[in-house]
Amino acid sequence: MTKKELEQWQAVTNSSQYRWVEDHITRLNGRGTLYYTGGGDGCFIRITPEGNLTIGIYEGAFPHIGEACFQVKAERKCSNYNEAFQKACELGGIKFLMDLFSSGQVPQEPIRGMHL
């Protein structure tokens, strides 16, 4: 990882300090979606393509969320991805929705050949 890439990933991680952020790399790798808030240590919501919903905490997201240690606190098997996303929205509330669908997200540029 170059110094520029490190700084970019740190900016993405730091942008989650007070808002929910989607990890675009999880989606690009076909692994569903991962939403997180809290900067280097915080809370996450993960949805698999099959509809498994997990919520919990993470720590050590340096330089990015792919390096964090995740601890699942609750799980729910939903019938599909859409149902799981609906449940995630209910859990996250209006702040979750506003953070995800408002402007101001730091762009995440995938590094060629990097799979998290």
C-alpha cells in the first residue's frame, strides 16, 4: 500500500466517526454489504447476499474496516437480502438512512488486486 492509499483509507475510516458508512469493497467482492460507524472502533451491521443479518462491534480498523476485529452481538436469518436490509433500517433508524443516502461520503477507491 502506498502512502497515498494509506491516507485515503484513513480518511474513509475517520469519516465514519460520527456517521454510518458503507464499505464498498464488501459489495464489490460479492459479499453483501457492511455498514459501520465509530471510526477505528465502533458498531457494524452486515448483510449477506443470502439474507443473514449480523450486528455487533468492531475494533482496530486501521487503516480500514477490512483490518478490524469483529464481534457479533446478534444475528437474524431473513428470507432474503431485501428483508434483512429492511430490518437493518429499522434497527439503524433515521440516522442510519440519512447517513447512507446523503452526500458527503468520502469516496472509496478499490485498490487493483486487493480483496478484503
